[in-house]
Amino acid sequence: GTSSVVPLFDKRMLTDQHGEGMEFVVLERAALPVKEYIFSVEGPVRKLRAANVSLQMLKGIYDLHEQGLLHRDLKPDNMGIFSTEQPITLLFDLGMARMYTDGESDVRPPRKCCPFRGTPEWASESAQKGREQTRYDDLIAWLYVTCELFASEKEPAQPLPWTYRNNNKAHKYLKTMFCPARYLLQNTPPQYYAINLYLQTGYHYILGALSMRALREGSLPSNGYL
């Protein structure tokens, strides 16, 4: 297959030892973890594999979003490679998934208060604050996972800038748009800098567009914003 979301083979309900209902699902098996697949080779081939996994992960996110679903728990452990012969990246573990549409393509209004869902290491700053998650949060998690896939080794001492940091203020700062991108993207190809900028709030784009208009009209603001 070419799907980047693991197929669901079966879904049933059993009764546990206490007589309570217990639901289970049967998913297609992924042959090996993504990091094992990537770090089993060296040099340019490794970078190519990391790029392919990143791209196919993005395709899986797109497929979920097209169905009105948010994953909300993207991380290396929640994806795998179908087989060495067919190295297709499969997203699985949809236990945290949630519909963001009402079933008729309209986006559901955000809740005022909602519990955090996901894994803090790969969650966006917004999600960790307890805000309603959106497609944006899945894309931020995709970027964080991608940075880990491009690491210089399989188990680096610090996979992401905030890993193993006990200082809560530093942890929060490192996930904001004010933190220099080079800390996060030091091992990724340069194209990811543009992607990171695009995913952040578009102040630079707005400012650039307004500045170009001002230049064309022959008047520049003198308020220090340029």
C-alpha cells in the first residue's frame, strides 16, 4: 500500500476479568521502528531516509486531517516502517486522536479548558498550556520529530533543545518563536528553517508585505518597525 496511516484490520469488544467492556483494535504490523531504519546506514543515505520518513509522516498527518482527525501524539515511537522492501512510514497509536470537525467539514469551536493530550517532549508550547489542539499542533510535533530524525546519532545526549532540562522557564522559552531556530534545527537541511518560519505566527510575512506596499507608495513608516 501507499497509505501513511496504518490500516485498521479489526475492532471488537471483549469482557475483562471484572466483567467490564474492553475494546481492542487490530492494526497492520510495521516491521521496524523509524529510527532503527534511519540509523542503520550512514552519510547521505541516512539523510535521504530521514527526509523520506519526514515527508511520509507529513503525508500521514495530511490524510488524518483530511478526515477531520488530529493525531495529538506524534513521536518516533508512534510510527514505523512497513518493511525494508517497502519502506513506507506508517503512523499508528491513534489513542489520543480527536475529531476537529463536526462531521460535516465545519471546524468545532475550541473548548475554553481542555486536558493536555500527548507527550510533552514533542508537544507544542500551546498544547502544553492546555489550549485546544489544532492542525498547527500536529505540524509543530512533525517538525520536532523531524529534528530528532536528522540527529547525528540514534540516541543523542540531547535529542531536542529542551530534553532533560529541569528549568521550567528555559523549557518553555525553547519552544517559543523567540528562541533562535539554530538550536532546534542545527542538524536539519536548510529548507527546514523556512518551514519553521512559516509555521510560526506570520509577523515577518505581514511586515514584509506592508513594507513593500509602503515602498511602492513612496512612504515608509518611521516607527522603528522596519
